Amino acid sequence: EGNEPEDSAKITYSELLHKVCQFANVLRSQGVKKGDRISIYMPMIVELVVAMLGCARIGAVHSVVFAGFSADSLCERIVDCGCSLLIT
């Protein structure tokens, strides 16, 4: 369920696993490896969960910055955690 009550989607475990594996492969192709720090800047959508689980699948540490933060707040969080990739 998204931020608004009418924003909802249904996904099976099998579909989720497929999307997570695909995204983990995308991360690997971008050079992300175990222990890398990743920031995720997205609203509450299915792709946010896929990105989080994709990071976890390859052992990358993720930090979620919700889309309501300003550009300055996002910048501070990226610098503080020393992330190597920003997912939007």
C-alpha cells in the first residue's frame, strides 16, 4: 500500500523474487558489491521494496531517504553515509 489509500498493488512472492534478482543483477553490473553503501530516494512504491531487497541480496548496505526530504537533506545523508550509488 502506498502513501494514499487508493495507491495499492498486489504482487506474488514469485514475482517479487524475480524482480529482486533482476535488480540485484543490475546493481552487480554497476559494480556494486558486498559492503558498498547505497542510498535509496523513492516514494512508497513496489520498486522501493525491490531496491531494498536487491541491495540486501548482494550484501550492500542501504539507507532509505524518503522522497519528502529536500535536496539539501538528501545531500547531507549521502555524504554522511559515504554512499557509492543513489537509486531514485
